[in-house]
Amino acid sequence: MAYLWTPALATGVAEVDQQHQELFRQVNALADAMRQGEGKGSIEQTLDFLANYALQHFASEEQHMSQMNCPAAAENKKAHDQFLAKFREMREKLDTSGVSSTLAIEMHDFLGNWLVNHIQKIDCQLQPCAAGAR
Ligand SMILES: [Fe+2]
């Protein structure tokens, strides 16, 4: 299943919203690579790209939140750290056991669900902060 960014997930910060849209594209690209039975190398490449992009995005989003004195800043950073730990754990599992369709579906669902829930619950708290900063 494809995970989609919708205007209901807008944070009010254009840069953050663009990065979220790119994250959705990458999560879906991962599913496509898996569905098309692309090799382990290609799936690993997609995951590496996703991990790097997520790191850059988290840093940029955390900076926006702290600059705007957004009350969700600490909770956001904690959630990002937890995500990265879980991502690393899944990545290690994939490196050890190899790419299986079960693990592939598990990763895709984890990433997609995390993204939607995290943006809704935490990142969208940027909205009032961004409105106040205007
Ligand atoms: Fe976030």
C-alpha cells in the first residue's frame, strides 16, 4: 500500500512539508523496489538514501522547532531518536537475515505508519508556532 502526503499533514513550514513529501516518495519507492523483486543491493541503496535523507530532515526540522520555541521541540527530538534506533535495528536484521518479503513489508509499514502518525501528532504542532512567527 502506498502512503500519501495530504494537505491535512501540512506543518505550515514549506521546507518541512517538501521534505515530508520526499520522505513519502522514498517510502513508496522502497515498496516498489521490493515488489519488483529488485536485488538486495538496490533495496539497500534505497534504505541508505532514506536513512541519510531522514537524518538531514530531522536536523532541519528540529532547528525550525527550536528557532520558533515550539513546545513540541523536545518531544520531537526524542521521537526522532527512537525512530533512528528502530530503523537501525530493522536494518541490522535485514543485513543479517537478508531481504525477505516479510521483512520488506514490515519495514515499509513501519516507515509509512510512523511517518503519518509522527507528522500528525508532533510535526503538525509546528503550525501554531509558524503562524506566530509570521
Ligand atoms: Fe518530526
